[in-house]
Amino acid sequence: QVQLVESGGGSVQAGGSLRVTCAASGRAFSKYATMGWFRQAPGKEREFVGSITWSGGTTYADSVKGRFTISISRDNARNTMYLQMNSLKPEDTAVYYCMSSNFWGQGTQVTVSS
């Protein structure tokens, strides 16, 4: 089993920044597994945001490139992944989910007000 716990969501004004964190645990969790971020806005399907390999290689969805500045990083010693988001817009309001090895966290709400 893998447990993924997101934290760090909240409410910010447009143009602001947030960093959300995903802490992984569980006997089935492999620190070598790729980890990813997804988000789901109200009334929309869950969409891929980006991912990071164990060695730090990142992939970002075309849909988020250029819309706001994001950076995904991870601390393998702490089994933790981060999503730094800058220049946020109201349309970035969503529940942000962490995923690894087909396991999902419960999500953390990010709300951006205009």
C-alpha cells in the first residue's frame, strides 16, 4: 500500500504563489517511482499537471506551460514531492492531487481569487 498526503493548499489572490507538498509512505512506495501532480477544477475532468522521475527529470503538461509558472521537485530522502506555483490565475482554482504507482492522495484545494 502507498499513502500519499497532500498539504499546502489554500486561498491566494491572482498573481500570488503557493507550494503544495505530497508526502509518500507505505511499504509499497518506491522512492524510484515517478510521481505526478494532477488537478481537477469544478465541473471538469482531472488533468495532468506534471511529473518528476526519481532522478529529477520533469515533464509538464502543455496545457499549463506558460499559463502559470510551475516547478516540480522532490526530496527522495523525505519521500516528498513539491509543486511550486507562481503567477496564479483564478482558472488555476482546483483540487490538486498527488499520484504515484497508481495510488492517489486525497487532494488539496487551491483557490485563486481575482
